[in-house]
Amino acid sequence: MAGIDTRIVIIGLPTIARELGADLESVIWVTQAYVLASTVGLLLIGRVTDVVGRVKIYNIGFVIFTIGSALSAVSFSAAQLIASRVVQGVGSAMLITNSAAILTDSSPKNELGTMLGINQIAFRVGSVMGLTLSGAILAITDWRALFYINIPIGIFGTVWAHLRLREIGTKDVSRKMDWEGFGLFTTGLTLVLLSITLLSYGLSDFRYGLALLMGGFVSLAVFVRVETKKESPLLDMSLFKIREFAAGNLAQLMNALAWSGAIILTSFYLQVVVGDSPLVAGLSILPLDATFVIAGPLSGKLSDKYGPRLLSTIGLAVSSAGFFILSTITTTTTYPVLALVFAFLGIGNGMFVSPNISAIMGSVPANRRGIASGFRTTTFNIGLTASAGIAVLLVSLVVPYNVLTGLIAGTTTSLPATAGAQFLNGFKIAVLVLAVLNSIGIIPSALRGTRRSVESLTKETAAGEVTD
């Protein structure tokens, strides 16, 4: 469910923009609101999970997600839809944070990469369904059905999780909740993401966007300073003394910064430049997800045997090559060539994700897995959310914002003849920048340390002596 709803609206964004009369940034925030809401609550949810228990929060997440889906389906304005997606995002945070932690608790150490690889398949199958179902649904009915389909799945998942899952994780009830840290982190992250949105509007909103950006960075800097001095911090900063944890999260952040924006722009490219219908556009991106589904569990299994560092680093290198190739496409690029590029991207990302998650989650003590999973997902979601805003900002440097809105939504009949060519140029520039960001992640991935035993990490954390 969480996977479906990260992607199901992407193909439908032009349709939603047209039917709700929304501008470009409003429809982008239909995706942004979901990821932002799931991001700002992740650290708090991770901490609550360590205290209350993973299974209980996971079950509540199913209920909230289902309610958010129903509210999204009955929205009659962009503002209502964005607010409903916030509710969905909160439920998603509860599901995603706890799924990795529950699996880490229940998996033998020598099978952890395989188990997390399977978990990623579940998420990616949802993403595949999101793209294909979106196109198929829009071909036969309206966009509201994109959210209605979650309701029966959510009801089944809620009942099944309640009946089948049992709590086996280690609870950490020794520390208090850090509400000050939560407030600083939420404020800082929200300001940064809003600033990217304002910067996309052009020079008239540049100073406001810059002010929000600076305010966000100040809030996050204060958060880090406060957390280092707290007895019971929201984020246990000692975890960053574990090189495998710190490097894995940094590599994941750079990877996520590239992906969401690239997928959204590719969807727009297929519908705006190529002229594909939503159904064809959704089907066209399938090679990316199909190859990810194949590469994900295979790389997870190999990482259990050979370690995560080499596989994850090669995966980033392969996906970076795919991004650089994608930045060179033209209006005459044939679909077989495009499909090969998508396959390249899927293989590379599949090779990276499972070993990297295994390295992060396997590097921390058992009683810190909730907050570790929350922070890992937070960095991932920060990257996804910022990626979409960065991509739109880069394209808007080439295409005037009002022209870009009309081009995407199809609401303007008098677009300049050069608008399609302008969008393609903006697409190339944006994907090139995203390729560079993804490539930067190769450095921390290659320099990550080697994993020590969980027993030794638990003892060192308890003594306050966690080091690389």
C-alpha cells in the first residue's frame, strides 16, 4: 500500500491538475504532502515504536492509511486532496518504519539481506502497481479511483496484521520522549521543503524562498546541537559514530535525491513530449521496476554472503550511468532505447537498495532498531521530497512557470510552439544534475566500514562507547 501511493498519482498528475484546476506546484504537492507527512513523523514514530512496540504502531498505521485513502478519494479541491494525503502519509510512516524493524527483529543475521530484499520487492511491486494501475484506471474512470482501490486492501491488511503479528522486539522504556527535538526537526524540514517550492515560482518569490531555506537550516542546526546534549534525544547521535550507519544513510540520501524527480519528469516527458496516454506512460516505465524486482532480492542474498559494500557501490555506479544516458535523450529517441535505459536504472538501484538497508539496520544494537529504521526512512523520504522540488525548480529555469503549468496540465491551448522543446531542454538539465547527486553517493558507499557483531554494538551503546 505504501509503495502504491508513492507512485500511483505520478502518472495521473496532469489529469488531476486539469480536473481540479490546479497549478503545477499544487499538483506536485499532491505527491510532496504524502512524503513530507510520512517524513516529519518518522523519528517520533521510531522512538514511540522502541517504547510501545513495533506491531502495535504498525497495526494503527494500517487504519490511518486507509482513512487517508478514503478522504483523498472524496476531495473536491487541490487543498483538500493535499490535506488528505497528509493523513495517508502519517499512516505510511507507521507502516514503513516498522516493517524493516519487525523484519530485522525476526530474521537470522545470515538471512537479513534476503529478508529486507523481499520487503523491498513488496514495496517495489506496489510501485509497479501504482504506475500500471494508474494508467489503467484513468483509461476507464476518473482519478478518484486511484485512492478508492486502497480501501479494501487497507481493511484486509488491518485485520490480518492484528490477527497474525506478534511482538518479539526489544523495548526501550528507559528514556523519555523528546518533544523539543521533534518540534525543531519538523520545523526545519518543513521550511526547507517549502523553500524549494517557492524558489520554483521564479524571481518574485525568490527572497521568500531563500528566507525559508535559511530558517530551515538554522532550525536543523539547532536540532543537532540540542540532540547532542540531551539525555534522552529524539535521535541518538551516538549512532553516527558507527561508520556503516552514517555512510549508508548518506549514500541513501544522495540516491533518493535523484530518484523521485527523475521519475516525475520522465512521466511528464512521456505524456508531454512523446504524447503518450497515461496508460501507455505507466506501462513504458515498467522495465525499470521489473529489473529492480529481479535485482533486489538477488543482491540482498549476495550481500549476506559477500557483504554489502561492493554490491551497493556498484549499484550506485550502474544507476548513475543510467541517469547520465537518460539526460541525453531527444524527441527521436526510440522506445527500445528508452526501455534499456530504464532497465539499467532498475538493475543499478536494485543492486544498491537491499545491501544498503541491510548494512544500516544490521549495524545498530537491537534496542535502537526502531529509531534507526525511522532515521533511515527519514533520510530516504527527505531525498524523495526534495528531489521532486529540485527537479521542478531546475526545469522552471528553462521553461517559464506559467508555460510549464499549462504544458503539464494541458489547460492552455495557446502554448508557444517551442514549449515542448523548452521542456525537453529543462528535462535534460534536471536529469543531469540528479545524475551528479546520485554519483556523489558512491563515495560514502565505498568508504563504509565493516560490520561488527550486534552483541558488541549493544554492549558499547549501553556503555556510551560506540565508535567506528
